Amino acid sequence: MLTLKQIYDDKARVIAGLEKKHFSGAAEAIDEVLRLDAERKAAQQQKDAAAAQMNQISKSIGQLMAQGKREEAEAAKAQTGQLKASISEYDEKMAAAEEAQTKLLLSIPNVPYDIVPEGASADDNLAVALGNWPNQPMADAIAKNGSVALRDWDTATDEKIADDRLSKNTGGESLAPHWDLAKKYNLIDFDLGVKISGAGFPVYTGQGARLQRALINFFLAEANKAGYTEIMPPTVVNAASGYGTGQLPDKEGQMYHCEVDDLYLIPTAEVPVTNIYRDVILDEAQLPIKNCAYTECFRREAGSYGKDVRGLNRLHEFSKIEIVRIDTPEHSDASHKEMLAHVEGLLQKLELPYRILRLSGGDMSFTAALCYDFEVYSEAQHRWLEVSSTSNFDTYQANRLKCRYRRAEDKKVTLCHTLNGSALALPRIVAALLENNQTAEGIRIPKALQPFFGDDMIR
């Protein structure tokens, strides 16, 4: 949630940032926030004036009674009664203005950083890095310009590279998508998942289940080496937690809701882990806090259809390891860069072709101030698949959470910065591993994953 200080300090920048996020009626919304604040302040001033007058009159009542001026004393009592009623009315006005202001602020997204590119959609995202992928024209363009807009990306070259690479691995056989490979090697039973739960709930079996467990343990081990403390949180949260991290009221339609108990199945471990620090004042010496968590994640994915939901591409339940940081404003940029390096290191160790995108204003999440997506290339599908979003939320979540820290220098209590990222989400990683490593003999397991999987091939 935006702070009033942000708005008062630089109203024009806030409105321009909201417009960059394509938030409709930005100027009107901010003006209404300020109007409600003025209304609250006016009621506060009227209350304070009435309270001061009432105190003054109350002090005079005893003196009037002592002087035998009973009628004047009774009139003064009546006046204090009227002032007390007025104070109650002012309290109600203040509460109503504050409630309306908070409700409005909850509906306003975070302001993106200046580095966020302009744009209305994913086509305007900027590719800022390319790894394990021999597309020299794209690599050269990124090196020369610092980035390449996705609308300028040469997808035809990607498809040719994929065909050339995999035809060598498979001995000239046609390339199989992961759902066919999963059936061939008895790794994932999509039909059984439909029987038990419905579409989007796959059942992993045999070597498929072992591959899932291997990836989870590999990601957690890497997070541990990077200094993250592992958390095992609940996978259902209350509404206060949803509001704290911004899933509510923005994404309630995308979450599974247990109506009887008013609890929500988590869409990501970000929600319970970040909410550990709701209504908490930390000491500066405790920061940065670095946590990681493996959980199952649940998303309704309403309205999704077509090739985007085939196989593991889009699921209702999936496994993910999340990294979360709580930091000072001065160090959060460095923290974000460390998180990006950590996620990139995982993809390098898995030997997967990847690219890193800086998201445009129109493609960013409601709560993020700056977001980078990691995508891996699915060589059999000729598609880039998102596997991580790594975001800096500035003070936006912290203001909702009332997550603060006490500065060592002057003991002043101020808002923290919160950050999080997927490290990593499993379904599309599994899809890319199967498709990109298929050979005539089986599925090759990357060297870094072999100690966790217990073999070098799926056969």
C-alpha cells in the first residue's frame, strides 16, 4: 500500500508511475486519497478544538459551584455534554474518512521504479540476459544495447537452433513434448490426476516423483548454501495474511477459498513467509532477513485454456521453492541483485537455456516496484516458459504488513523493504528438463542434479 508520505512528497511521480502500470484513473484516485486525508484532518482539528473547549469549561464548573453560581454551572455542564456529543461525531467522521481512504489505497497498485520500461504487455518486456542459449544475434544485441524488447526477438532463429540441437541428441527422431515423454517413461499420469481431483492436478509416479523430490532437495540445498533459513509454513492463510502481501483484494478470484473457515490456499510461499513479519518491529542488526520455503502452491487459473495449459505448462497445484527477504531501503537493491544471481545460478547448474526479462509497467504484478522474470526455453514446444518472478516491493507490502525496523543510528522506526522470488517453480523446469535433454537412450539428468536423483538418466 502506498504511504501518504509518498503521495505528498511527489504526487506527480506517483501518478506518472501508476499510469506506467496502466492503472485507470490514477490522478482521480490520488486526488481522492488526498481529499479524504484532508477530511480526516479537518475532523481531527475540530475534535481537538472541541476537546480543548470542553476541558476548559469542565475546569470552570467546580469554581462556579464554589461561588454558588449553580445555574451557570448547570449551563456549563450542558455545554460539555453537547461538546462530548460533537467529539463523538468528529470521531465517526475521522473513522469513516480513514476507512474510505484505506479501502481506496488498497485498490491502488505499487509505483514502479524509473528503470521499469514503458509498455502495455509482455511484448514490451526487455530481455537483459541470455544464458546457455547459442543465439548469437540476440546475445550480441543484448550486449550492445543492454537489452532487447521481446517484440524485436527473433523467434524463428530460436526454433532453428532448437531443431538443430535436439535432432543431434535424438538421432534424427522427431522431438517429443514433455507430456508424451512423461507417458513414455511412466513419469506423470495426467488422466489419473483428472480422476482424483480434476484437470491441472497431475500425479507423479516412479522416476517422475523421484525427479520432483530431487529438484526440491537441490533447490533447498542451494538456498541453504546461499544463507537462506528454511521455513516450513502452513499452506492455508487467513484474510489478513492475504491483505498483507497484496493477494487481497486484487487476486481473490485466483485463490482457492475455504468459505466455512474463511481461509485461503496459498498461491505461493511468499504469503505465509512474509506474513511472519506482520506487525513486527525488527532491529536493523537483524537485516537482511533471508528465508526460503518449499510448499505446494494452489491457483485456480480461471480463464486459462489452449496450448498454455497442456501438460505441466499451467497447473492448479504445483511445487515451488520461494526465497523471501526483509531488508533496509538502502540495501534492498543489492539484495535484489543477489537474488537474481542466485536464481540464474540454479538455471546454469541445471544447464537449461534461459533468458532474464525486466518486465514493463503493463506486465508487472499489482504489488511489485521492479520485477525480473526468468524464462527457460522449451525446445520441443518452441516456447519460452516462465519459471521465476523475482521482485522488489519497496515499502508497499511492508506498509500493509506494518513490517518495520528500528534504525541503529537514531532509533527511528521506519518501514522495511520486502523482496521475493521463485527459486524455482518445478512444473516448467521439469517440462524443459524432459524436452531439452531427451536422447535416443532416455532423458539425460544434469550433472548437478544427479546426486539428488541417484542416476544420470531416466530410462
